Amino acid sequence: MPRVIHFEIHAENPERAVDFYSKIFGWKIYKWEGPVEYWLIETGPKDQPGINGGILRRTGKIDGMSVTAFVCTIDVPSVDDFTDKILSNGGQVVVPKNAIPGVGWFAYCKDTEGNIFGLMQEDANAK
């Protein structure tokens, strides 16, 4: 059964968000050394319940079209199969499948209520 494995915080100013969340919750946040601008969030010890997340720079202005929320990402065996299921059940694909090099395949979708969520297919060979 696919599970929520990650959350993202979209921020106009990621550095400001890093400062805020690390001061408020004590989360360990550090910039990813990958090919895109991204900060990784550790919310607690790996042996305790919970998930980790990330912060990324928001694309677009806050005008009702950009993401202004926490986005949960769900681990799936195939982004292609799950985007097909989403489309056939009334959902939408809002950011098509794309590679996160060395990590896997990713897409953003909307449910029937307009909520955005991510799909992640692990694949170390993704380019």
C-alpha cells in the first residue's frame, strides 16, 4: 500500500523558512548538494514515528495558482501507473513526471477537491 513518505514546504524565501522552522521546532535543515535548489528537513530521530521533508522555492506569485501549503508525497512503484489511475478517477496531473537525478521520478497531482500531492518512484538511475 503506498504511504506518505515526505512533505514539502513551498516558500518565497527558503532561507527565511529554514530559519523559522528550525527555531520553532528545532528541525535540522540543510541545503541539498543536488542539481536543484532544495533544503532537506530532518524532523526527528529515524527510530521514532514521523516523516522528513524539504523546502523549495515557490514558483509563481501567490495568486491562487501557486502552491501555498505543505505538500505530502506518496511513495509509489510507478509514477506512470498512478498518474493513469489519478486521471481515470477524476484527478489531474499538474506537474508531469520528471526526474530528480539520482533519486527517482516525481509528479504533482490534484485530487478531486483541488488538493495538490506528490508521487515519488524511487530510481537511483533517474536522469
